[in-house]
Amino acid sequence: MAPMTREVGVNRSSGGNDIGGGEKATRVRIGRIDGDGIGHEVVPAAVAVVESAAAAIGGVEIDWVPLVIGHDAIERFDTPLPDATLDALTELDAWILGPHDNVSYPERFRDTPAPGGAIRKRFGLYANVRPARAFEHVRATVPGMDLVIVRENSEGLYADRNMARGSGEFMPTADVALAVGVVTRAATERIARVAFALARKRRRRVTIVHKANVLAMTTGLFLHVCREVAADYPDVQVDDEHVDAMAALLVRRGGDFDVVVTENLFGDILSDLAGELSGSLGTAPSINASGTQVMAQAAHGAAPDIAGHNRANPTAIMLSAAMMLDHLALARGDRRLAEVAARVERAVRETISSGVATADLGGGASTGEFTETVCARARRW
Ligand code: ATP
């Protein structure tokens, strides 16, 4: 999985213990937040496969820091996003965030921002990187898909994060609702640089997705600034598409795209579509990154319809964890972390391609059986 760029690298220093021959062990502290619903099944599965891969590589010590959001947090702290969790995340370079099911929280929390958005805003995790890559020998609507959606994560129409104070959505009367869409040159330029730098590590092609024929000022500015940034990357081929056309093109010829850069709402919708077209929502990974921190988060939600049934596919969060480790590895120049990331990704992909898969991919494996197979492969290979 291609790493992100130095611009969003995690630049804090890493610790280490001497493991003989003067070589220091790689030591990392990683937060683990199970979240709600299937998070209690898939996050432990991701931790297990990372541990298996780390044990096989050797010289990597991971200190997992358990933290709570959602229903667990309401039970313990009477809030879905406690200060104790936010304070602990401040000290961490990396964490895994499970899904949250905020619509099921008690009525008194309905107007509280959802934990995921609040965490992204609080830590300035502006770059949401969402790959969609089909698996060998697995049915997919678009079998040749191998693209990455780079989604701007801090503004657009997302009312929970696009204002310094208050909400970007409001109701002057009970029958009138308004939303503010925010696009700035600075945020667009920074996300465009992530996309173009990523394209250089892949097939050197960027597609800018917008709706400048209707939202001429907001998404028009997004298109214009991305085009300006493109001039600094003459070796990367660039084109652009309207978001509605892009939805159709992903279905018709989704295998033709490489890196797609877009604003917040369009990126959210297109990445769910691309995830499903390349496999299932349960296979779509992502990271959210700033200049100093990285958060692994699956594209899917808490899936309350299957929670507790040992049927959830942990692939998305396992691959998200691999992306997170790869990102840390790049920022720290740490070869072992990169090897752990590669091992996790390969174990997941090989397991699925060998025919062991959960029900959403047409397989017969439970969450537990799938996880055991991936862990065994991560230890063996
Ligand atoms: P959110 O808005 O929080 O993203 P959502 O309402 O869009 O949530 P999900 O919780 O992602 O929806 O679930 C959508 C559908 O996809 C459900 O039928 C769910 O069971 C299925 N699904 C989601 N994630 C997985 C997974 N990891 N494994 C199997 N099925 C999944």
C-alpha cells in the first residue's frame, strides 16, 4: 500500500531498547479504540494480526493503549467522547479508531458532534486517504480497480468541523435549514500536495473531482487551486471530472483511475462507492493524518445489524492498521515498522485470495476464523 507524503508525515522521535549488536528495538505506543457495534470484533482482530506480524519480524515492541468512545464511554464517563480519551490521544502519534454508532446514543447526546468527526477536528487530521483495490480471485463489480481517494477532511459541507465555533448547519425557523460549505485555498493546496506526491509513488495520474459547473465558487476554487498545484508536478498527468459523472465512471471504468483528489462530502460518498465496487464496504481501509499524527479508521460504520454475530469482515480495519504503520515507518525512517505493515497487508490479501473470506465477500468464514487464518499467515510467511 503506497505511503502518504512527508508533508503529512509523523515527525515525532521514536524510542527504542537495545536488542543486541547495538541495534535498538522499535518501540511504539498505539491507541486502540474499539468503538461501537462490530468495532468490538474487528479492532481486536486488527490488533491480533499486527501483533502476529510484529512477532514474526522481531525487534518491534508495541504498547497498546486502550481508550474508549461511544457506548463504553457513556457508561464510564457519561459522554461519548471523554476528555480522558482526548488527553491520551494528544500524547500519541498513532491510533486505531473503531466505528461509532452515534444515532443509537441516548437522546441527550443527539446534538453532540459524532466522536470520529470531533477527533478529526480536534487533532487537525486533514488528509483522509482511502484506497480501493480489488482482490485477486474474488468477485468484484470492478475487478481491475486500484485507486486511492484523497479526501479533504477539515472543511467542505461538514458542519461538525468547518467552523471555529458553532455549527456549519443551522435553522432560522423550524421549516428552513441552511448549511455552510467552506473551501479555502490553504486547505485545498495542502490536500492537493498529498495527492500529487502520492501519485508520484503510484501510476502518476491525478483526477480532480468537483462540481464547478454548479458550485462555481466553492468547488470551482478547489479545482482551480488543484490545477495550480499540478503545475509543480509536471510528471503527473492530471484531469478532472464532475462528481456525478465520476460516480458513473467508477462503475463503468473504475480500473482506469489512480489517485482521485476531492473535497470532503464528495470524497466520503465516492470512497464508499469505490470500496463496494472493489469488494465490499468491509474491505475499504483508510487513514486520517495531520503533520504529526495518524489515525487508522475503516470506511464502514458500526454495522449494528450484524454486531455480535461473529460475521463482520475485519479486513478494512486490518488494512487501515497496515496503512497507519506504513505511514509511521515513512515518517520515522523505520524499516521494521514498514515490514510489519507489508506483512499485515500481504497476509490479509493472500488469505482472501486463497478463498477464506467472510460472508460479505461471498465466503463462509466467521470473523474469528478469518482472523485466525490471517494471523497464522502473518506469522508464517
Ligand atoms: P456510518 O454512517 O456510520 O458509516 P452506515 O449506516 O453507513 O454507517 P454501516 O454501519 O457501514 O452503515 O453498514 C452498512 C451496511 O454494510 C450494513 O448492512 C452492514 O452490515 C454492512 N457492513 C458494514 N461494515 C461491514 C463489515 N466490516 N463486514 C460486513 N458487513 C459490513
